[in-house]
Amino acid sequence: MATVPILTVCCVCKHVAPTGSTPSQWMPMSTFLEQQHLRPVDVRFSHTYCPICYQQQAEAWAISTKTGSEETPRAA
């Protein structure tokens, strides 16, 4: 019985991170599957944020990504 690979997918942009990849190596899922001669049914998916979408979400949530601490939003 073959082991089904787990592919990390950004829950926002749907880019994937090949195993052992660096942040700049995230690519569209269709590109990765085509390069690897895979179909979506050939892999399992684990969702996360790619570095770009994480930064955008962190800014939207007003979370300091440098310190990892949450800032309290100011009332208007």
C-alpha cells in the first residue's frame, strides 16, 4: 500500500508548498500537480497560510508578526 503524500495548501490563495520548500517556492496548486504528474486525488491536503497571505492577514488582524504578540485594536 503506497503512502499518500500530504501537500500544504494556503487557505487563501490555494498555492502549495512542496516539501522542504522556502517561502519563495510556493506555487499554484495546478502548476505543482502538473509538474509532479499528480491528480488532486493522488494527494492529501493540509491547510495553512503562505507567507504572503499570512502577512496580509496579520496586518488585517493587527497582529505584530515581528514579536508574535497581539495588539489591541483602538476604539473609534
